[in-house]
Amino acid sequence: MDGPLLDIAEVAGRTGLAPSALRYYEREGLIEPAGRNGLRRAYDPETLERLGLITCARSAGFGIAEIRRLLESGPEDGPRLRERMARKARELDETIDRLARMRQSMLHAVTCTHEPLVDCPEFRRAVRGVHAPEPAG
């Protein structure tokens, strides 16, 4: 342990996560309390780093089960995990490209003088180029 235990409210305040999210992550086996402070859960300070990793993985589109496997992985799992992360990075690149096209069409719409806007050839071309993301496979 690197310092005094942090109660659930302090962890929530430092991470921006709701206490209910912390309890959910606990139920899912992603974090565990180090003890209790009265009736409140208390966590080791290292839990903040673990929650940072969980938040990053969630933002990247990893599901709870995937995150659990990541956190429980050993050295033998390295190649498989790296391939999964490479695949997720490619998915993120596709999402970023799609969002950039959407942003560009919105910026064009701000200054476009066509009435109605949906008749603007440039706007229509930009919107046609925005497709729903492919399902993960």
C-alpha cells in the first residue's frame, strides 16, 4: 500500500466516477476495496491508477469482460492482447476519420447559404461520406 486508504467518496471525487460506478466495477471484479472506513468502502491509492486504465479502456470501446481479461492477463497473454489493442486502434482511427468528416460537414453548414441546407451539393456529398461504423468482428 502506498498511503492511507481512500474512502469511496474520495476515489469518486478524484476520478470523476460516481460511487455507483465504483461499486459496479467492484461487482465485476475490476477493482476491490482494501477495507472499510466505518460503513464506507476504502481503497488503496493504487486503485486510482487502475481506474484510470479502466476509464481509458472504456473510452476506447473495450467492454467490461475485455477489460477484466486485460487486468487478469499474464505474460503469456501479451501477443493476443497486443493484437486486440492493434485492432481497437484501427477501429478508433476509423471512428476519428468518420467524426472528422462529420465535423467538416457541420462547419460547412454554419456558413452555407443554400436554402434549405439539405439541398447544398457540398453538404450532401459530405453527409453521404459519413457511414455508420462497421460492427466489431
